[in-house]
Amino acid sequence: MTGKIIGLGSYLPEKVLTNDDLSLLVETSDEWIQERTGIKKRHISDHKTETTSYMAGIAAQRAVEDAGIEGSDIDLIVAASTTPDVVFPSIACMVQKAIGAGEDCGCFDVNSACPGWIAAFLTAQSFIEAGRAKKVLVVGAETLSNYVDWTDRGTCILFGDGAGCAVLEASEGIPVSSIMRSSCERGDCLFCANMKQPDRLDDEEFIKTTSFQMAGRDVFRFAVTEVPKIIRDVLKKAQVPADEIDYFILHQANARIIEATAKKLKIGLDKFPMTLQETGNTSSASIPSLLSTMKKEGKLQRGQKLVIASFGGGLTWDAAYLEY
């Protein structure tokens, strides 16, 4: 058995922050940002109403509707996020309430930074392959704007908020092939020490530790080296040649990283869809949101061969081959 994607949904906050808007906050420009990242704008949540769990719930509702099922049909929810509203209850439990899933629905969260949705997806696959779940909802959601230092042009230009979700159903088919890797020895180049705490927002030293710390050049070099390699390795494991892949669904962090990956794999850039220009880096939400957008645009078709791959804090990097 394998978990087939039968429904997709996403959510982006209404507020949009353009590159020109950012130029009023830090020394930058639309041209400078686009040249280095490909990003034109990003969506920023209303922190009082559009919490991580709220966005996850809306994306989940849309995925359930797209799947043509009821929330009560879901028997497991796995949520991925590095920016939850609270330590507990889990985002998955809040999503359970949002979609009306029953009390016999298991719920838990995973934290694997930007590859978090892939980690959650592979966890869901394991439950399905073991016969422990039949319909699983896998969601990634982030309010990264809560953790951005808006005086640091090296990071504030990159991130946006949003949520993406997929519903998986146990089906006959080829199992997903996957590889997961990590290296804490390189973890210091992408770091965040603390969760936001509303009662400490006047503590300047604490605020510094709740903002992303990133060595951009180190992360870039890591990504353009390791992402092509793990994609080659997962294709070898799946015994599928690269030229048979319909789409490479990569983490939407930086257009230059995606372009470098395509070049190293010697695959046309048309097989690497991108939405980052409109959303920025939404971490664990980026891959399911991209899949949802592709479905809405009619690009996803049954039987297509896909590779999903992501990298992020940890450092962690994951990849998987699947048939849609």
C-alpha cells in the first residue's frame, strides 16, 4: 500500500509586503532582492487573527473539500511547523477541531524546519504502509514573520507566512522512495534560539534570540551541493531516470538555488515550477502550497512522476520520489 494524494489546499494571508515596501525598512531595492533571490513579494499574517494553527486549519479544510471527503473520514493528522502558536496543544490537534475530525483521529506535530512537510509526509506514508491509517492529512504551516529581524536585510527579504496541506489515501501502487539526511555539525549557519513570548516583547536581548540567525552564503553553498546530490540518490534508489520525472517540486527558498540544481542535474528549468516570487520562503508550507497551486492551474495530472526535495535548519535535507 502507498498513500496517494487525493486532495490539496493552501492558505496565504491577505496582507502583501512587496520588495518596495521592504526598501522603506532596510537598505535594499526590488532589483537587489530579485537579482539575488527571485522573490518579488511575500504574504504577512495578521498576528492576532492569522495564527499558524488558523492558517493550517483553513488549508486543511480546503484540502478535505478538494478530496471530496468529510473531516470525520481522517484518521491521522501530522502537522509540520517551526512556528506554532503555543507549545501545546499541537497544531495537528487544532486542525482536528477545524475540520471536524473525530476523537479516534491521531494527531501530532513534527519539527524539521523547512523539510518538515516532507518529514510529515513520509511519516504519514509509514502509517499507511503499515496498515495503521487509511486517510491522513499532512499540513505544513508557518508564521515566519514573527521570527524575522526586520532590520536585517539578509533575512527579512526572504520569508513569508502561509500554509499548505495534502490528504493522503491508502491505495495500491508503487511505494514512495525517500532519503532523509541531517548534519548538526553545520547547524549553526541557520539558527533560532527561542520561541516568541508575548510578555517578553520589551526585552531586547530576548528578542534578539527569537529572530532567525543565518549565514546566507554558507546555506547557499550547502543547498546547491546537497540538494542535487540527494535528488540523484533518491532517483537511483527508486530506479527511475531523471529524464522521466515530470516535475521536481523543490523547497521555494531561492530561485538561484533552484536554477543551480536544475543546471547540475542537466534538466530543463521548465520542470522546476516556482511560486516563491509571489510568496517568499514559507518553510514547511512551501511544497504543499506549490502542489496546490499546480493543481489549480491544471499542471498536476494522475500518473505523473514527481520528486520533492527540501533543505533547512538542522541542517536537514530530505527528498522523495512519488507518483501523483
